Amino acid sequence: MLTVRRRVERLVDGQFLRLATEVDLARLGVHAEALLWINVAPGALEPTGKRLSRHAQVRFTAATTGTSNLLVAVAATDLSTLYQFLSDTVGALDHVSAIDVAPILTGVKRTGLVRPSSL
């Protein structure tokens, strides 16, 4: 009979099971998060998304439809660092025509885990 460990390893190796870890970002020095809804020229969508995804502050990048075509989740040490990322990194991209920044004020649920109220 397989041990639990070996069974879990087989499930992970076979891509039937994926493990995710929830980390309190404040303990890692992250005190500012935002969702960026970016308008990018259609021909530059993929390279722009890939370029942004390489930055350490970027947690998630996805092509979308609607009023914006690129969604980027950003985590920064503070608001000043977030501003610098928006100004220096996003601002330097050639094919960005507009950006809507939605700061995340507090998290209620992440990775399926409902958090106790912090308000």
C-alpha cells in the first residue's frame, strides 16, 4: 500500500493536485497592493504583459476583455514604491494608452481562505 506521502507526490506529479500557500504579505514587507487595468495596443498586448510579469512586484498578469485588455496585480512595500512602479515602469512602456489603478484597501478572501475581519 502506498504511503500518504507517495500518493500525494503522485497526484502532484500527475498534475491532479496543486498546492498553494497563503502568506501574509505584510510579514514580507508588502503594505501596498493594487490592481492595474491597462489599455495596451492590441499588437503589443502579449509582449507588454510578459514584460510586466517579469517584475518582482507583479503578482499576476492576464489578458482581459472589456474597457481594458490587461490586468496586473501589483504588491509593493509602500505607496511611494507603488507610485514609482506606476511612473517609472508602467509609464516607460510604449504601447500603454491608459491605466486605471484600483488600490486594494483590505483583503477578505485569498486562495480560497476567508480571512477574519480586519475592519
